Amino acid sequence: MTQVLVVEDEAIVAESIASKLRRYGYEVIDTLPTGEEAIEMAGKTRPDVILMDIHLAGKIDGIQAADRISGQFHIPVIFLTAYADEQTIARAKEAGPFGYLVKPFRERDLYVTIEMARERSKLEAELEAANRELDSFSYSVSHDLRAPLIAIDGFSQILQETYAGYLPPDGVECLSRIRDAANQMDHLIEDFLRLSRVTRAPIIIEKLDISHIAREILGQLATSEPDRKVSWKVEDGLIINGDPGLCEIALKNLIGNAWKYTNKTDGALIQVGSIMQGQTKIFFVKDNGAGFPSDKANLIFIPLQRLHSHNEFPGNGIGLATVQRIVNRHGGRIWAEGEVGEGATFYFTFPEGSGQ
Amino acid sequence: MPTVLIIEDEDLDRKVLHSILLSAGYEVVGTARNGEEGIELSRTLQPDLITIDLMMPKMNGMEVLSKLMKENSETKALICTSAHSDPVVDLAMRYGAKGYIIKPFQAKSLLATVKEVIGAPDPARANVWDF
């Protein structure tokens, strides 16, 4: 039987809710007047669902109580309140509630909301378990796949360094191909791991000056490849709210791509800037390099999907998938425009607030 | 007293290994988070034993081992690996490792391996921990 805890400071209202719940076949564990008691009871009895009034008798209100309960015990909380003003709703959202019912409510709505909350909470728990499993899976996969690769590379190196004299030139060439392939696979595993970390690492939002970050990345690229002649234009004062680590990975990928695909372009130019579309600021990274067929714009974000051969432009097709996940996790969007031989432009948005 | 240098990028593993060796009575003279740092420290500290994690970013344990052995062929090193991979162990031995340690660390077998390479620790320094 589904166990429900009711947190409501007015005894008559609490009792009326409890009796309605019983009529629908729920077990009411208790009715409590304060958030403090609710937190304690939630920890002790672990109910399936908590119905929480926002205005309560104790020192903390229902939103604060719900915040702590969902953080500590992962129990779904539904707010039951007479308040529906914007400020209260904005605060309530932060606590991640599984429902918000405004009094007076219909019995049937209460039932439906509880059932939906139960289902969602079950799915979230399953998802979390699956993610944890995936985490340990990708960890062991990476270690178990990489160890033999290290052996392949190491033994090939021994052959190369110690026994090269016994091999015809073609044999020596084969050895270096073996080593190249082992290293390529090693990078692939590393990139896959990064992609899976990007999907689940917690996001910490800060104000970021991406003009500054972009210039640093371009500076590093220019230092590492001093023979390349690339000019760039970066708009000043491009500010986003995002996770510093993840956003740097995203920008490194986008700018790194622009750098790579202008390799064969005379007068290579990389631009980082923004345009306004209505109220929304859209950022872009634009290059005048190899580009891609315009009808393939959606394919380039799919992992391992590549539009150029490895010989032409090295890469493994994980970078843009990583960028897309980072942008999506911040609640933003990313899309691309390109033409063969006329460069590529990547557009992305970042919402004002924090992402998920 | 036998001295040990630990090269290990993962914080938790480094702490666990450190405390196992310490409580057995070995002197851990240094810990490094990556290969470059480890090679640098081995030059200044000249430890009796170096433990090297296989899976480290940038320079993996095998590269570290091969560099250390090239610098000083007398170096006593153990490779720490989480995968039971015979080729990896073979390769480590060819490069001159004295043995290997399987992760996650198990105090008893780990200390037996260490003892084989650099001898027993100072009993006076050991905590009386029965592994």
C-alpha cells in the first residue's frame, strides 16, 4: 500500500486530507504541523510520497523542508498550498517538487498527482541506478580495454627499438602502423570516457567570460602549431552562465574544429561572436574552412559520425557529440550551418539561469 | 629502513596504498600524481621501491617504467594494474619491473609482493594491524 505523510499546520485541514487519502486506499503514516518534524519522520519511516503545505508552524517552511527531504532521502514531495504567486512558485521550483496543487483542489486531482509523482520517482530511481551502473561499467571497460592496448604498443615499441635491424623496411613500417592504430584506439577510449563523464558530472554554474576563454584557446592553438597562419576575431564581452570546466571543453572542441578544418584554407579566419534573435542571444563559432554538405548538418552531432576521412582531417567523431551534450545539459541548443568549401558555423544558446 | 615512492593519479588509491605501506612499517618518502612528477621525485628521493599505476593520463605507467629503467637500470619498481592482463605483466617484466600489484589493493598480497622486492619493514614502526 502506498504510504503518505501529510505535513499541514491546520489540524482540521490535515485531517480532511488524510481522510480523503484513506478513501483512495492510501495509508496515511502521520499528519505533522512542522517541517522539522516532517524531516525527522521522513528519515525514520521513508514514506512513498509526502504532501507538504508551504506555510507551516515551525521555524522552516514547507519549501525548505522539501528541499532537505528530497536532498537527503529522495522522497517525492507534492506541495499543497493556497499560494500560487510567482515568487512562491519560483522558490518552490528550486526544491524540485513532484507536483503543486493549489487549494482548494479536487480529490481526483490529488489522486492523479500522487500517482504521477510515484511513477516519476520510480523512473528517476531506476535511471539513477542505471547511470551508476554505467559509470562503473565505463570505468572498468576503459581500464580493461586500455591495458591490452598498452601491451600492444609496448611490445611493438620493443620490436621497433631492439629488433628493427632484423626486419625489412616494410616490416618496420608495419610496426609503426600497429603503434599508430593502438594510439588511435587509446584516444578513442579516452574521448568516450570524457563523453560519458560530461553527461553526468554535476554542473556548477558561474558567470563566464567566453571571449576571454576563446582567446586563450586560440592562443594555445597558435603556440602549439606555429606554422599555421590563422587569424581570428573574437567579440568582446561574451558572457554566459555555465559550468567552467564543461564550457571550456565545449569551446575547445568548437574552436579546435575550426582550427583543424581550416588547415587547407588560405587566409584561414575563425570568428567567435553573437547575434540577437528576438530576446535570445545566440553565440557562434565560425570558420572559412572545409565546411560540410548543408544537408548533413544534423548528422555531425551523432557520436562517431564523420563527414571527412581520417586521413583528410584526423578525428574520431566524438567532439561535437560532447559539445551538444554540454550545451543541452545547460538547457541550451546547438545547431550548425555549412557548405562544402565555404566553412562551417556553429550556433549555440545558453539560458540565463542554471541548467540541468 | 626501506623507502617507497608512490606514483598514482587517483587520490583514493594513493591514500589507500600509502596507509597500507605506512602501517606495515615502510617509509613512504614521496607520492606523485603523475608520471612526470614521479620521475622527478625518484631522482631526488632515490627510493628503494617505486610503485607505478598503469592507467594514468598523459604518460601511462608503462612509459614511466621504461623511462625510469633507462635512467637507472637498478631501479626497483612494481606496476599497479586493475586488469588481469598477462601481456601487460609480461611487458612490465621485460621493461624490468620486479612484479605487479593488482587493484583494488589487498593489503596481504600487496605486502607480500613488496617484501619480496625490498625485504621486511621495520617491525618497530609497524602498527599492530593484522591484515
